[in-house]
Amino acid sequence: MVTIPVTSITFEEYLTYDDDNGFHYELVDGRLELMNPPTIQHFLIVDFLDNSLRAEIKRLGSPWLCFRETGVRTGINKSRLTDLSVVTLEQARELINASAVFQSPPLLIVEVVSPESVKRDYRKKRSEYAALEVPEYWIVDPLQAMISVLLLEEGLYEETVFTAKQQIVSRTFPELAIAVAEVFNAADLPS
């Protein structure tokens, strides 16, 4: 059992917090919340999307980068860890020698749902990312075999759900050609 000795921590303290156990934490209202290690399915889905988004960024020649497990400050003493974030080169330059916790909104955030993150990904992060004004947020849900693309419109997210053979429609990547089934098939291991 892991115990978290810190009961209250500021955002600034969070940026340098290290308890030498190798675990990842989110900061929620000044409290450290331990993130469970991802499943293999989760890793494979994130890997597929990371490679797809990086290839599209390269194809377009966009001045953007795609990162895994970066932080995003969503409040005074609040920071979330993302599965994938697409940011501008300028945003990356600002943090080149600092903790990778963005304080300005990424262009796109992708979260892959796991059984323990359903409420966090669908409700908490949705409202926090909207308040931060993240223009596009994907909720990739292997539990329901669907991908929700949320586009920020006048401070609130408008949601479109894609399933099966439907292609994901993205405002950030309008020419991206990935079907939902491809994303979830990426998690199938060869027999």
C-alpha cells in the first residue's frame, strides 16, 4: 500500500514534488491524487494515436508537438495529467527546462478512459478543460467502444460521438483519416 505523506501542496510545490517512488500524481485542490498505472490496452491505444497525430503534424508541416503524460494546470492548485497533448512549439519552448505542466491551453487533449477514470475523464476533466479553454478534447472510451470529440463553443463543449467504422472528425486535424475501429484494433495483440 502506498501512502501519500503530503496533505496539502501548492501548484509551485507540485512542480518539483518527488517522493522517489516513481508514481504519477495529479494535483486536485491542493491534494495529490495517485494515478493508477495504465493497462497494456491503454498503452497501445495511446501509442497508436500518438503515432497518428505525430504523422499528421509532420505531413502538414505544423509548428506543433505531441506529448504523452504532460501536465496541464487547470486551477490555482490543480493540475491534470493528460494521455496526449498537442501543443505549439512556443508552448514547448516555455517549458524546455521546466516541469512539463502547461499553463496555457494545449490545442488538443486526448484522454483514454479506464474503469477508474470514467467520472474523472467525462465530468471533471471535461469541465476543467473547458474552463481552461482547451479548443478540442477527445475522450477515447474502450469500455464503450466510442470516441467523443468535444469542441469548445462559447465556453462550453459541443460533443460528437463516433463509433465503429466512423472516422473521427477533428477541427485541429481536419484531414485526419482514422476510423474508431482502427483506434481500438490497435490494442489487439497478435495471437
